[in-house]
Amino acid sequence: MTTIHLGKTYWILETQQTAYAFGLTSRGTLTHAYWGKRLPNLEDYPSPPEAAPYESWSGPEHLTPEEYPAYAGAKYTEPCLKTTFSDGVRDTVLRFVGAEQRIGEPSPLCITLRDAYYPLQVALYYRVHERYDLIERWAEITNLGDAPVLLERAWSALWHLPWGDNYRLSHLSGQWFKEWRLCREFLRPGVKVKESRRLTTGHTANPWFAVDRGAADECQGEVWFGVLAWSGNWKMVAEVTEYGATRIGLGVNDWDFAWRLAPGESFLTPSSLAGYTQEGFGAASRLLHDYARKHLPHGNRLHPVLYNSWEAVFFDVNEASQIALAERAARMGVELFVMDDGWFHRRNKDNAGLGDWWPDERKFPNGLKPLIERINALGMDFGLWIEPEMVNPDSDLYRAHPDWVIHFPTRQRTQMRSQLILNLARSDVQDYLIEKLDALLSEHNIAFIKWDMNRNVSEPGWPDAPGDPRELWVRYVHGVYRVWETLAKRHPHVLWQGCSGGGGRVDFGMLRLVDQFWVSDNTEATARLEIQEGFSQLMPAITMESQVTEMGKPLMPLPFRFHVSMMGVLGVSVDLMKWSEEELRLGAEMIALYKEIRPIVQLGDQYRLLPAQGSPFAAVQYVSKDKTESVLFVFRTHAPEPTYVPPISLRGLDPHMRYRIEGFSETRSGEAWMNLGLRFDLKNGESTVRRITSIASSNSSAHGAKSN
Ligand code: DGJ
């Protein structure tokens, strides 16, 4: 099936359910025409809108939805591109040159534009991810002349919504320990900016959006949604113009950004992906989940149940204590034992050691090998924590290379958590990290790496930068990608966890590197329900590492904490030496149950049935792709008596199949279970997990999973 319809002046991109169309106006302006439901015939799609100037106040380009507007002429809306040419001209007039389909999988459409006077070329790429109803866009800006050009803004895409000014924006806000809060607000004329100026994606916002007309919910309604696949400073601008047009621009942040494009050089923007659905926010999330799963480094390989040492012993790791914990973890059925911070040279607390990536001689006098061998003998894989981008001033690395950190020579180097940031824009820093970490991975049997990043930037200087020092923002991220990709290529069996003091670097750019994320340092189970729900707006459960810990007062019951963590990739991070035999037994039972439902949770479709944020209840359902199996989680955190858990209607079942739900004596059609409204009698702090099986596929009796 052709998904890109290539005309001479009009292009239509079709996914399974949606279409996106644009073309040239009679003035030759590349203009957006349509984004929404796929229409029956190609002739059904509208022509790009034409506009006449409005008195002497707004030029025609100001009034048309230009696909990739550059700052030029009489237009005042947010541009995608802003440049300064070597003669000081700051007006970029892009003209259409040609269109062709390039080689690739799937092959992108490339529209070439060129400045009317200067030899500056802009290639706009569009790729159709048909199965996921997603369009991917990015741009490549090339200097074909012999004088440098300064880029001051180079976004990935401007997504135009159907004409109208009464849209509601959903976005994610937060802070460290409180990431992933879903906010919904109506857009008003003007701009609403979400961004990161922190060097990484950040805890405070995420480059994700969903836009509706105010009436969509989890199950129904038109939703336009998208992400930026970038792990550094980013900007998202939702603009409503005075003429009632609404658009969302996404790209590398132009805050403090500049890029000196030398003759012959190109600047490649990251991708932005966006989609449309008529089935509400839930469907929008599931489309992103499917796409994300498809692009994970290790595909659909199930992720292991892990143990992590951090919440158990913090920096206090050594061979004997880790082996003792590992023995207990293995008894419970843990598959991967991860040693977190504290294992390397002189690392007893957070003020020393970062940069010196070899085992601490006192804690591990014989190196890491005896520990790893013991863990492997216990039947578990071994994983390790690193924080490669950082250095403590109290480290051999910093003493040898004080100039390797991001800094301005005349300014104080602000320390946060006693650490400074290595300048990964520098290739010598990248090479050093590749060498050291490659040796670590080559010399040890390491199956999993947790890559952490624990501070935000300050004094963003790069004293000996070869180009404009403000290129740091982008070149740093390219450096991180290069180091990580090189290691991943050399050690393809390693599973990677991305962490930045919790969820500080979660984005679609990381998907090329990481298999799973550390979503938040907040592991208190009730807070976690809300955090996990926010994360699920864009990322699937298989990427969501979730650990059972002892954080929180009062501590929620152990089954409740397990159930919360079973909705992602289950982990345990408690001091197991303090656990009673009964707790270890319960842990083992929970892990065994998780292993049974894991394929449904990690690979199935997720439905948010009772939203957790701001509510004392939560219910989440996962359904296998073939719809023969499902699992339902229900929680009640706190609510005054008498309050009942609201009735829950299941989703995603096959209406014609018959299903049995654990704890219910009757079997019913999927249609019935999706309309009846199930009642659960839960008290505060109680939760339940129910397996749902289609009659044809249920060959065993219902599993005793109710554990409230
Ligand atoms: C921050 C992470 O989010 C924690 O899980 C832990 O790894 C610490 N860093 C270790 O320093």
C-alpha cells in the first residue's frame, strides 16, 4: 500500500487511520493542508489554503499555515528557522526546489527548499509509520556557500492543527521526586512555552503533547499528539494566532543556542513524531507505546525482575554484603542483581570518586569478579551503576583534567551533589569514557548497566570550542549518544537503564539507547501510582522500571507495593537481610505471579481505567495483543469511609470472546465485561490483581492473585 502520494505540488501521507497533506500555494509557499482522519479518496483532501495580505499589518505568509516557516518578511508567528547570513542579513526566504522519496526504511519523503538569494538549503523529511498512525519529521539545513551561516533556531517540526482556536493542551510538568504530573489547559491566543534549559530533557517538563477540543477522554475523542526525540535542551511552543490558527512547534531549544554552519556543513535536527486518533488519550498513548516497543534496542525481549542495592544500603556496598543480599534475592526468584552507586574508587559518599571507574580496593579487594561469579552461580545476571558524564573534584580524573568540565574560566564552577559535568561535546572526553567503560564491560560479565546523570548544568562554558561555544547544548547530547552507542554496539547483550536522578532524561531520543528508564526517585507506592500514570502517557510499561522499596510513612502494605511495581518492570530495592521469612515468602510469591503476567504487562496494550492522579483510586488494565489474556490492577490508597471504589468497566477485550475473571464465578462476553462495571470491595491500602482469560485459552483454574 502506498503511504506517500507524491504529487508535483501536493503531497499526501497516509497511515492506517490518518492522513497528513500539504502542498504549494499559488505563491509557491509550502503550506499545510490537512491532518486528521484518513479519507476515502485522494481527491477528498483539501488544497493548501491561500491567503491575501491583511491591510498593511500581516503578510500572506503570516496568515497561512506554512509547513516550515523561516523568519522572513511580514510574518510574526513562531518560525522554525532563524538564521543570520555572513553579511548580517537576518531574513531567510525559502523557495521550493523539489520533492523526492529517499531510500530508507520506511523511505522518507524529502522536500527541498532553498533561500531565494543565499546558498542555504533546507531539506524537510517526512516518514510515515503506517501501523502506528505516526508521522515523523525532521529537517536538515545545509550551507552550500563559501561563507558561514549562523543558525539561531532550527526546529524539527511545526504541527498545524485543523483551523480553530479552542484547543486544550495536555502536557507533563513536575520536579525532581514529583515527575509526570498531567496538566490540561485550554490554549488562548499567544504562546505557551514548555522547555528545558538544563542540558537534559529535565524533570520539570517533557517534550510530549496531546491536544484535543476539550471533550476527549481516555476512550474517545479526537486527539493530536506528539513528541520530540531529543535528550537535551528542547522547546515546545503552542501558539494560537490572532486569526484563530493553532500550531505546536518542537525542536532543540533556541535559548542560548547558536550553531555556526561552516561552508559545506549540515545541521540535522532531531525527529519529532506526531499522530492523530479518534479514540481518546488512551489510544494516543498506545500508539506511542507500540512505536516505542518496536524501536527498543532489544525489541520485544522480556525484561528481567531485578534487585537493586540503592534503597537497601546506599553507598555501603562491599563483596560480602552484596553476596548476602544476592543469596536472598535469588531465593525470591530475582533474575538480575544490580549493584548501584558506591562500588568504585574511593566512593563512600557523594563527594568523591566519580570519574574513576574501577572497583574500590577496600570494598572489593579482589575486584568485582568474585561477586559477579557468585551472582551468576546463583542463577542471576549482574548489573552495575555508572554515572559517566560526571566528575567529583575529588577524583583522579579531575586532578588530571580540570579543563574537561563544562565551565567559564573566570567563573566559579558551581558544584551540585559535589560534582561537575564533564564536557561530552569534546571528543577527547568521549574517547576517554569509551575506553574506560569498554574495559569495564569487556573485563566483567555485565548484563545490565544503569546509566545515571545527577545534576543540571551551570556556567555552560566551553572555553576552547572550535565553533560557537553555544553549540555545546547540541554537541553535548551528540557526545552522550556517541559514547553510549559505541558501547552498546560493542556489547550488544547489555540491557541499559536510563536514569537521571529519577525521570530527568526520559524521551524518544533515548529509545535508541535504553531498554528501560528509572522513572522517579520517589518510590513511595501511592505517589508512584500517579507518577507511573504520567509516564504512561508516552512510554510503555516495558520501559518503566519500578521497584518495591521501604520508602514512605506510613508504609503501604507489601502486596500493595508489589502490585504497583508489577505494572512495569518489577524490581526490589530493600535490605533483604532485614526481611522476615514471611516477607521473603510473600516476595517470592509476588515475583512468581509477575513472571506469569509479565508478557501481558510488558508487551500488551495498556488501559488507564481509573486515573490515579488526584484520586484515591486507580485501576489499570493490560491486554495481550491477541486479546486472549488480560490483567487488571485495582488500588485504593486513602478515602474516608464510607466510600466505594467506583465501578470499573474493562477495556480492550474482544467483544465476541468469552472471558473468565479471577474472583468472579460467571463467564461473560468481552462486550459484557466492558459494559457492566465491576465492583471491588477494597479498604484503604488494599489492592488486587485479577487475571482475565478467554475461555478458549484458559486451561488452568483462576490464579489466586487477590491479595488484599
Ligand atoms: C540517583 C538515582 O536516581 C538513584 O536511583 C541512585 O542510583 C542514586 N542516584 C545513586 O547515586
